[in-house]
Amino acid sequence: MNKKNIKGVHAILLTPDKKVILQEKTLDYKPNPGRISMFGGGAELNEMPLDVLRRELVEELDLELGDDDFEELGIYYKNNELDEADYGVKIYVAKNIVPEDLKLSEGERIIVDIPEIIIQNEKLTRITKLALEDLLKLI
């Protein structure tokens, strides 16, 4: 996956009652130590976007989803000055996720709240905030 320098795939998870599920990174995680972000990660050679996302969600949360469980939200671009990175990230939304079923294996903690509240958190990464702003227009 390297279309127009897209190297990452992330997801905003939504509960059945439309609360957002995100993660707080550990203080030693780079980039964005201690920040709140989406789940997901980088693509390996020739890996398709949804393959990346499914793999990352299993690794990070022990969450197995199929391609039909995702809706594409958009592509967002990081830059070195603001994000300590310079590439595009494809972002999806996965609905009807039950937080109690998740087993966090990366990150400090899982955060669950309504989008109107979580979007005000100053610890959100820039890309996560942009994606949440777009999500709020749709739900």
C-alpha cells in the first residue's frame, strides 16, 4: 500500500450507542507519547488497507472484524511540523463495538466517551481530532 504516500490505516471504533472508543498512548510511545489516538498502524509491504487494519486490531485489542464491518471516513495527511511524521493515513469507522469485549495489549488505556466530549480533549492527536470532526458531521 503506497498510493500517494499513504502508509497508515486507523479506525475510530463506535459503540452501539455511538460512543467513541480511542486509546491513550503510553508515555514512552513515539510518536505522540501520552496522546489520545485511534487504533491501527503502518502497512507492511504490499498489504491492503483493510488487511492492515484487521491485523492491527487483533494485535492491539484482540478484536476480529471483517471487511464489511468498516466504513471509510477519509484520508488525512500528517506533516513533520505538526505530527512528527509526513505521510497519509486512511481512516475507517467500525460500528457496534462493545468496549468490555476489548483486551488492550498496546497503549496505556482505552477511552470511551461521546464524540462531543472527547473531541474537546487537549490530548487528542491532530489527525484524530480532524477525523472526529468529520465523523460528527455523519452521525
